[in-house]
Amino acid sequence: MANRRALLALTAGEGTAALVIWLFVLLATAASQDAVRTLEIPPRLSVWVPHDAEPGYPVGRLARPASVSPHCEGARLFSLHPGTGEVTTRRNLAGHKDKSVPLSVSWADDSDDKSHEHILYISIVDREKLPRFSSDFHVGRVGENHPPGTEVGGLGSLWVRPPAMGTHVPTYSLTYQLISDSSVPFALRHHDTPNGEVVEVYTTETLDRETQAEYDMIVTASLDYGNQNSDAEVWAWGWNCVARALIHINVADDNDNPPVFTKEQYVVKTVAPKQRKSVVQVRAVDPDSGRNATVVYSLNPQVPGFKIVPKTGQIWITDAAQFGTQDTHHLVVHARDSGIPPRVSQPASVTVQVVESDVEIANISTEKSRSKRRALPNIQVSMAENAEVSSPILDVNNQPSDPVNDQFTIIYPEPSRRRVTIDGTTGVIRVGKMLDREEQEWENITVEIVNPYRQTNRVNVNIQLTDQNDNSPQWTMAPVPYQAVVPVNAPRGTLVYQLTAEDKDLGENAEFQFFLESAGDGRFELDTSTGEVTTSGLPFTANQEYVIRARARDTGGNESPQAVVSIIAGNRPPQFMQQTYDVTVPEETHDQYPVVQVEAMSFRGSRISYSLKSSMDMFAINRLNGQITLHRGIDYETEQRQYTLAVEALETGVNPMSSIVQVRVTVADINDCTPEFANPIYSQRDVVENIPSTQAILQVSAGDCDSDENQRITYSVDDDRFRITSDGTIYPTSQLDYEVPNNMYEFLVRAVDHGTPVLTGSATVRVRMANINDESPVFSQTTYTTFVAEDAEPGGLVATVHATDMDGDGITYAITGGNDGTFVIDAKDGIIR
């Protein structure tokens, strides 16, 4: 006898899921059928790249140099450096999200002299689904000479957000790695926080800024599944790497180096001078930076007839009468830096020989020429300030025998702080921005030189800007406006006013003289060297105002602004040191908080008494010294935010005179108000499952009683299935489902202000779902197999099928095909007879 086989098509519900049942009818001995097994293929382990990565994004580095097949799909999206094995993105990847792109690479194996090809898979994944660092670029700072284990500061935001990759990702843990072109004295440690894992970078050895001032590296976070794949052996780094952050670390300077003179002995010959002249310039170098490297020179002991300019080291003969021919003078020069505490150099000796004529005078004070760059990694050069942009300064490639294909790059300081440029192929350093010595006297750069064999050398170039007479004298008198008094019967030569000024240039360029443009009807005279204004001897009229106008002019003809001095013959009211006082006081300050101290001077030398003319019980003033204080604390949110005070300065004695000055006090807000939602719980009912992502569910609102940035609020939600806009409107980000627990989504919404410290308020959002018939019934088995004897009686039980519906709808059963009337099914219970 033969077996017969019937195929029945069943449906459960109305227009929903279909199920195919193979029904074997036993005609003789039961026949057996092998069980069918479905194998789920796990996702391929690979290198992960976020979909919004910009061109040049570091994907990873292969363990060996390789080349990529130009015909493979990945060659359009990724680049492979044949020398280093670096893999980077070639273009934007947004259009390839959720794809795994093959990259075909090949390399030669020296052991068998064959070319090996390998297909690598790079997965382009939605960044929101990946763990990620809070930023792609971080800048840190750590001091030199600190012990190993010191944490790098400024990287507090280096934390890794947990992933949202779904259930298809196997159980994993994150591992972290520091990637750098060379060994770096740093390591990583991490710990968990409510926001994710915080990664800390710390030192593994004591750093020396003068050896290396900056470090660049990449911190990677990789998934660790506890297993391996052959692809992993191909990558030096990048395997299962899901997050990357570029780290730049600056080493902060300690004042740990004293200045060092470039020469221990200076010998100079000069003709006996008829007037003062510069004879030699000494130079000391401090390898520290900033104030720690700013050198000040001094002569110790002092030698009559000689002066040294503290800032430049120029030594001048200032008194020609001290010198005769054939004299020899010995000077001892010291250099100290401007650090705290300062460090002092070993002394340098200067010998000045005075000769009769200038025949073969040898000024040997200049430093001997430097050896070639590879022997000495420090070069010093001088250049005049205000040189035109693109003017050449120095050729770093000073060895004619050097290969022409060396590459030159400025690696310090960062581009935003550079004032010079370098030609990458010739090594010529040029002016990149206008150079101003008064703004910054030294331009210190580090040049990296790389030859074709990737051997690297670094050269420190210190460019000193020499002074040009490009600054005018500026007045330094106070207070403003300039005022004075003169006795009516003052004799000639009475000092009335002292003019003072300064010029930011150096040496002779900083020398200036005063002159009068208007002498107050001839009643005043001016000492052009000292700036003293004195009476000329002409008579004065009591209580009349006289005005003089003066300027200062340097040796290059640069003139100061005009100074106008008002002089009254007799007495005048006291003058405050400022015309108005503006001060800001933070709220919540304590009683007796010092607000500001006003000061006035009496032209007749009387003592001054201060008082508040405006009646405000919030402020008080010390009558003797003008110190204004608070009587009590101020609250920004509940009281006025600006106060205007009138302060009187009154002379003591007979016929006192007084003046009044205005003091404006502004109350500054501090971030003392936490954002507060209008409701602690927001609820929205009957939200349908198929609500589109562009349709709003509800809107929340929070307020902050602070001001400005302290008041500005940013909203966030802690459920990835929802998003919130800047106005508090909540939208779904994915398909919602009625069949969640309690048919409801519940999550927190947060309002974070932008003050310091950051304050956060929260509320609960409940979204109650409305059911729609969007779930098809599902049979408990995909195939039901049963056996029926050929002589079975009508109504005998054949099988029972069962289906469920996640919507909770009622289910009816029917046979839809393969039945010639032999079988019937109970529409309610699913029993086949």
C-alpha cells in the first residue's frame, strides 16, 4: 500500500495569518519524516563606523601594510594608506546606514612570496545605536613634574554613553585603548556613572614639558564579546571599535629651568664714546614657557658708566666722562626669569675694551653659528616686527645635501595661535600674520621633519622680534579729567602739575620729550624731560580757570594724544578718582559684603569725609575710607536689580568744598533656581499604535526663575522611543505598541538649565495606548502533523490547532484549502474531525 498526503491551508481570524498543515494519512505502517530545523545566522562581527562620520574619520589601522582592490564596494567609501595601513572614510556615509560594506585588501607575505587577499567587513551603523564618547575631540592639561598616576585635567566630559543597539547584539563589555603613533606616557581607567562609563586619562611617568609639550592620541571603545574572529588578527586596532575620541594633551609648564646664557664670556671693543651708545647685547635662553621663560637682565655689581636694559640685555655706555682710551672694564651679568619663585642663571662675564680708533673693532658678542639642524634641535633667529606677510624668516632645511622630498610641518603651537607658516617641501618659514613685538616678543614653534623612510626629527625655532618705533607715547596721569590748582600769588617755578607717559617700544625708540601746545596765556612752563609744569611768574586772577595743552613726542616723531589740564587759581572741589563707579554684586551675598571703595582727593590737602546722599537702608559707607558695604543680602528674583547711589566727598576744615559721584550697583543672577515643570505628571490617553513620528503626543512646559543662561532650558527624555523638541513637544521616534505592560509608556522628562552649576528638574510622562487590530493571529506551531486510520469513523478526532492574538481579539478557525469535504473544523475551538 502507498502513503497518501493531504495539504490543508487554514486561516485563523479574518484576513490575517495563514498556516499550512501537512496531514499524513496512515494507510499501512506509519512512515517517518525528518524534523525540519531553522538556524539563525548571527550578525557578522566587524569594524563599526557611525553613519554620520565625516570624510577622514579614523576607522582603524591594519596590522600590516596593504593595498585595497579598487573594484570592491568599500573602495568607494574608504581609503587605505599603503604605508601605514590607516583606514579612513573617503566620503559621507549617511546614505549607507545599516549596511555592512566589504573591503577587499591584499598584502605580500615574505615567507611564501605570495599575495594574500582578505575581505574585511565595515558596518555602518546609526550613531544613536552605538556607544559613543560625549565629544569627538577633547583637550586636556597636566602639569610637568607631577608624579605618575596624575589624572589629566579638562577631560571631565570624556564619558561613554551606553548603546541602544537592540536585542540582536550579543552580551558584551566595553574595552578601552589608547592609540598613538609612538609610545605615550599615559594610560586609561574607567568607572560607571548613571550617565555611562567615565574614562580617565592618567600619567604613567613624570612628564617634562621641555622634552615634549604636547601629545595627540586616540581613545577607542570596543565591544568585547568574549570570542574572536579571523578578521581580528588583520587589524592593529579598530576591531569591533564602536567609539573614538581624539585627545590633545598640553603639558603645563613648571618653572624648573633657570635661564642659560648663550655664551659664558663676551668680549667687545669700542671707541671711547662721546655720547651714550650701545656696545653689546647679551642673551640668555630659558626653555620654560610664558612668564617662566621671560628673562630679565641685571648688572651685579653695578659698574659706573654702564647700564643694562632689563628686558633686552643691551648694555649701554651712559657716561662718556668715565672712559679713557685703552681702558678695560669687566662686567658681570645675571639673568633671572619671571616665574614664581624666579630662577637665576649662572653669571656671564662681559669685557669691554676701549680703543682709540675703530680699525678692526671686533664685536664678538654675537653667538657663534649654529650647527646643522640634526645636530642641534634649537634655532634662534631675530626678525624686525611689522614685517610684511609672506616675508621669509628662516630656511629650516639648511643642509644642501638633504633629500628634496623631506616634509616640514609646524606641530606647535596649534594653528589658531601661529603667526608664521612653513613651506612643507622647502622648509622656509614665513610671516603668516602681522608681527607685533609689544603683543608678543617671542614666536616659539616646533617643526617636525619627516623623511621618506618616516624617520622623524623635531626642531625648536625661537624667533625674537626686534623693536621698531611703531608706538606713540601714552599718558599715564590719573585721575581723569586732568585738574590742578595754583595759588594766586605763586612765584615763578612753583610746581603745578606732573605730566607722565609711557612708550611700549624699547631703547631709544621708547625715549620721548614733552612739549606745550598751549601754556595757559603764557602763565606756565614745561620741563621737556621731566614733564613738570611750573609757573612762569605772570600774575593770576583769583578763581579763574587756565587751560594748558601738552603732547609727548618720541625720537621717531610719534606723538601722544593731546592732554588737556584744567588749572584754577585758588581752590576747587575734591576730585574723585573715577568719574562714575560701576560695580556688579552677585545675589545672596552676605551682610557687610564689600561692594566698592570710592576715593577722592582734596586739592588743598584736607581730609575727606564720605557719605551716602541717597537714602537706601541696604547700603552703608565708611566715612573715613569710602568703603561701601551691604547692610543685608540681595535676592535677584524678588528685589530690584540695579541701584544708583550718590556719594559725597566733603573736605574737613574751614570753608569745606564737596563733590558728588554716582555709583551704579547691578545685582548679578546666580543659578539658584531649579527648573520646575508646570505639572509633576503629564498624561495622554488613547494614543493609537500607528501614530506617525511627525504627530505630537503632548507638550510639557518648565520654567526657571533665574535669568539669561541660568534661565535657558533644554529638554530631554530618558526613553529612546520618544523625542522632545526645544518647546517641550513630545513625538514618537518609532512604532508604538499597545501590547506593552499595562498598555502604557512611562518615562521621565528633564529640564536642564545652562547655568553653573547645572540644575535639573524632572516630571513623569505617561502615554496610555489605544488598541487597534494590528496584530495577526499566530499559530502555536508552523506545521501540525497527525495520522488517521483509513477506517476511522466520521467525527473522529484528527487534530486540534491553536492560535493567539496579541491584540486580544476573538479568533475563529476555518479550512481554506486542500479539503474535499473529508475534514471539518470547529470554528471556535480549532478541533479538526
